[in-house]
Amino acid sequence: MGSLPDVGELALILCAIAVGSFIKGVTGSGLPQIAIPVIAVFLGVERAVVIMALPGVVTNTLMMWQHRASARQTRDLPVLVTMGVIGSVIGTIGLATLDPALLSLVLAGVGALYVALFVSRYVLRMPVRLSRFISPPLGLVAGMLQGSTGISGPLLTTYLHAFRLPRSPFIFSLVTLFNVLAVAQVAALVRVDLYTPERLFESLLAVLPMLVFLPLGARFSARLSQQRFDRALVALVLASAVLLAWEGINGLLG
């Protein structure tokens, strides 16, 4: 059982969760990318992933309910969900053996590529005839990343944004995928005995700032134009790529 963080560390962790919750309310993503690296600095990657899994279920369920009217406007969601669940179980089982530094660098590369395409004004679009072939393996990879690192946001955000869906169907698709992966991840974490009473308490504690800052982010999002929403999303992907690259490089050098 790991040691509890001191008051200063706990304040920093809760602040990261609050910021991540606000950004998730705005874009549908961002919480794990911000919170997990911060928590991992003090408590380790494995413990950070375990702590954030259960709160992920709470936040994604709330956002699914908020955007439920857009469910019929989604695309490829059933196959992404199915393959994501399989990948999440595989990734969780391999949590103790996979190199988190290399996984972080892979995710950072995906995010950086998307940002480069956006800055170059290249409009990345994923036609239906192509996504039918790409969605199954991509869902599997996203699930494996979720299970092993707790972070699949950069990959799923980049892929779903290429569908060019309206804002609400995009957010519903994203949080539905995150939620299914999070539920599968929690079940797998319980199965491999990575939850302890201490970690369960920490997970429940992490929910508290989310309940405050997630609705604030959702209200702010409602005031954004589609163009500004897209820019906010790209800024999130860029910030995630930088954080993941930093984490990956430090992990390799350390």
C-alpha cells in the first residue's frame, strides 16, 4: 500500500482534477490527460490510473445524459465500443508489464500529428467507407491504451474529430466511448486486485471537484461557436501531447 500524499501534494492533485474536469465539460475530453500525469508524479502511474478510473465513469455518465438526444447522429459507435472493451481488458491485464513511457510517446505523436494537420489548414476528414475498416482496429488500440495508461483521449479525440460531426454528437460519441472503456477498466482492475480500500477512498475523493467543475465547463461550452470549439479541442490535444511527451521522455531517461 502506497503512502498518502501530504497536504500540498493533495491540493495540487485536486487542482489538476478540477482543471481537467472543467476542460472535459467544455470539450468532452481532457480530464485523464491532465490529472493522471500530475497524480503519477506523486503516487506512481499504476496508482494514478486506478484512482482515476472510477471518477471517469461518473463524469462520462453525466455527460452522456446531458447529450443523449444526439445519440442517433453518431457514427461507428457500436463497433468502436465493442473493440474498445476488448482492448481495455487486454491493456489492464498488461498494466504492470507495459512500458508507460513508450505508450506516452506514442500518444504524444498521435496528438502532435493532428495538431500539425490542423495548423497547416489541412482538413482531416474520415469518410464513411474508410472508417468502416479503420474503426475496429482503432477501437481495440484505444481500449488497450485506456487499460494500460488510463489515457485514450488524444487518439479518440483526433479520430472522432475527423468525422466532422456537430458538437453535441461528437461529445456524446466521445464520452460514450470513454465511459464504456472506463467501466471495462474498473471491472478489470477489480479482477486483478489493483483496488485497495485506500485507493477506493482516493477515487471517491477525486469525484468531489468533478461535480463542481464539470457543469461549469459545460455551461462555458454552450457559449462557444463551432469554430472556437474546434480551436479549444485542438489546444487540448496539443497540451496533452506536450504533457505526454514530457512524461514519456522523463520515463525513458529516469
